[in-house]
Amino acid sequence: MMNVGHVLTGTFANAGIMLVAVAFAARSLGPEVFGSMVLVLALASTVERLVRFESWQPLIKFVADEEPHASPVRLARLYGLGLMLDVTTAILAAAVTVIAALVLHNLFGWTSISPAAAAIYAVAMLFNILGAPIAALRLAGRFRTVAYVQLPANIIRALLAGACLLLDAGLLWFMLAWTIAEVGYRAAALWLGLKALQDRGIPNPLHVPLRGLLKDFPGFMSFAWSINLSTMLRTLTVTADELVVGALIGPAAASMYNLAKRAAKFSQEIGTQIQTVIYPELARMWSDKNAHLFRTTVLNTQLVLTGIGVLIVVTVWVLGHWAIRLGLGEAYLPVYPLLAIQVVAVLFTLTVAPGRSAMLSMGRHRALLGISALGTLLFYAILIPGLLLQGPAGASFAHVVLTFTTAILIDRQWRRHYRRSPPETFVGRVPEVYRPEVQPSK
């Protein structure tokens, strides 16, 4: 519970400060120019999600399986495999983002995409080496560090955005503020992750032999590719949709849609961060064949998150209009109906978060990939006509259909797999995240 408390506190603090920085940018730049900033950030985020591997997810699964018997050097080599994926894809993502911005701006005439702004933010993308460090922190039980490591960077972002507002700075200065904050956060997370490994007696992954990694860890890349494909499909519904809105309706509509999604994400982060807490624990429970605790943890977490989701929906419906007028100004009041729809999607996202962690812990990543593919097809089948008929509200409704369908399919899948092939129910090794000083029971 202490870990969950830290995660929720850090999540609310980070999201709240981030919203302040976004409000400063939106007020200063106005809907059109702020829409251009939104589109550049959406392009960068889309490329990152399409190119990079979510290496922390296979790392948590494989390290949980290796911990009982692997040597520190072998564990360091496993983290080294994740780190190599992070570095390679960070460089590739930065290059692709700059090239894509140039192509869209110069060849396709999409003037809302600024190549100069993309080039500035590409510096932050080079530092996106977070998969292995975050996995190390989570597996070490350092959820307080994960919760608060981004807080100083977001404070710097808000201060710089406030200075830009006072100085009436333009788009490129706001992009520089975002870049400085992201570089600081990502560099700090990398250092803290490597320190967590050192404290657990695991050598620096860069100081051990890294040859033959794929041979020594068969199945790692298969797991990673499945996760990456699932992430690519989710990207089409989480970030690329903003590019579609901007292309079909314009940057002003994209800015409204982005603000609604960002405000809704403030609540959605609760589920995301709680998932980061329970995923390592669920992976260890499944590996330890502790079936009863596994199922109880998933169901109890699901119940709590559903209750939080209902509370969020009611709160936004009652207070959302007033909060938008106060924080963003009259020009952004069209955000409210979009936000009112988006929080319903958040409710279903919160409900399904524990089930997603359960499926990853069970090794059911291919089933998740199939669900993501089906959800993406359904989303775009609704998104395009919805945008043309209802504007951004149609896109928000597509999110509700997507999350509702995904929630049902994932919940059915993990329950069915649990009933068909549950691990033998016994309490084995006590997970280190709880009591690292206790030796395994015999």
C-alpha cells in the first residue's frame, strides 16, 4: 500500500504540474499555434512509440523468471540487452522524427508541422533510454523513486513555460522548454536505474560482456516484438489520432482534442502507475506458482480502479466546465464536451489495467497483440466518419468504443487462461520486493 501511495502522490503531482505548463503554453500561443506544438509533439511521440521497444516489459518478465537462480553477471547481461534496444531505438526515433517533419512540411505542405521545432525536440528523444532503467527501479521495489523522479523536471517545465508566457515567447521557445525538461528527467532516470542495479549487487550492464545475448536469452526478442507490435497498434489510437485530427480538421481542432485527452490522461495515469506497481509482483507470483494471491491481487486492484474511474467521471461532469474556464480561458470552452466523453473511456481503461498486467505475467503477449489489432481496426472504423460528421467529438466517442471493447476482451482472456492452466497453488519463494532479507522457504 505504501508503494501505491507513493505512486498516486507522484502521479497527481506530476500530472498537475504538467497541466499548469500546458495551460501556460495554450494561453500564450493560442489555439492555432498551440495546435502546431501539439502536432509536433504528437509526431515525435508517434515515431517513438512505433520505433522503440518497450524493453521494460520483457525485462520484468524475464528477470522475474531468472532471479531465483541466475548469477549477477547473467542478470546484468539481461539488462544490457534491454539497454541496447533502448539506445538503438532512441537514435533511430530522433532521426525519423526530423526527417518526417521535413517531408510533411516541404513535400506535403503541412505547414503546421515545424521542422525547426521537431529538430529541437529530437534532442530529448536521443535521451529516451528509459526501458532498462525503469525496469531496474521497479524490480528493486523503488516505486517512490519512479513516482518522483519526473517531478523536478516537470517543475522546471512549468517554470520555463511561465517565463515564456511572461515574455510572450513563440513556439520554438516553448519547444526548448519541453526539451530541457525531458532531457533532465530521462538522464536522471538512467542514472538512478543503474544505481539500483549496483545496490542489488548487479554489475553495470555496460561493464559485462554483451556478446551472444540473443542466444543466452531465447524468447526475449519474440516477447519484445509482440509487445512492440501491440504498442505500435496502441499508438495509432493514443497519439497518431491527433495527427489525423489535425490533418482532417486543422491545428485548432487538434489543440482542443489534445487538451481533452491530456486532462483525461491526468486521471488515466492512476491506472498506468498502479499497473507499474503490480506488474512486477504479478510476474513473480505467477513464476512462484502462487495462484490464489495472483487472482486476488488482480481482482482487488480492478475493483479499486473501477471505483476511482466512476468518481472521476462524476467529478469531471460536475466541475469540468468551470475548471476549463478558470484554467485555460473562454477560448478553450469547446474542450469540455470532448473531456466529458474522454473520461468515460478512462473508466474502461482503468478497469482493464490489472488484466493487462495479468496477461503479460502469464506470457499471453500474443493474445494482447490480437486484441490490440482488433481494437485498432474498430477505432479507425469509427474515427474517420466520426471526425467528418461530428468533429473531435467523433474521435472521443471512438475512444469509448475502443476501451469498452478492449476491457471486455482482456478480462475474458486472462480469466479463461487462468482457469485452463493455473499454476499449482502453493506459496513458494517470498518475492524480494516484499521481504528481501528472508531466505526462500524449504
